[in-house]
Amino acid sequence: GVIAGLLVLLVGGGVGAWFGVISPILEEKAQETEAAQRLAEEQAREAETARQAAEAEAARRREAEQGRLAAEQERLAAEQAREAEEAQRRERAQRQRRRRPSGTSRMRSSGGGRNDDPLAGLEF
């Protein structure tokens, strides 16, 4: 009977230790692991959200920069077109000036040489 009593006492103590000490420790560790896993998942979601926001911001900046560059190219093209048009106008004006006869050549031809008479070459 004493051995059986000791054996029941040992088994009861083991069961008590298991359910009183070891099982709560294991449960606490499992809960800590789950909490750490939930935290890691939440941080991963936040990091993904931040990454997506950064990508959207980078895309917005790229589009803005492309728009700025396109506007600058349009401005430069318009400026070059104006400059080309102005150069053509100047060239035409120079050609027209070259074609026009000057008034002094008519006076010389009708005056017959150098003459100090201011009325020379005028028709009466």
C-alpha cells in the first residue's frame, strides 16, 4: 500500500506540475508567438502600404517631371519657330532692300556726272 500511495502521489504531483506550471508556460509562449506573428503581419501590411504610397508618389513625380519637360520642349520649339520666322523676315527685308533702286543713282544718271547744282537731275 505504501508504494501504491507514493506512486499515486508522484503521478498526482506530476499531473499537478504539468497543468499548474508547465502547461501555462507553454500556453503563454504560444500566445506570445501568436502576438509576435500578428505584429509582424501588421508591420508587413504597413510596410506594403508605405511602399505602395512611395511608388505612387514616385510615379506622380515622374509624370510631373515628364509634363514639365514636355512643356519646356514645346516652349523651346515655339521659340525656335519664332526665331526662324524672324530670321526669314529679316532675310526677306534685306532682299527687298537690295532690289530697290536708290534715289541717288537716278540723279547721277540724269545729271551727267558730278555737279554741285542741287537742282540737277530734277525735271521741270
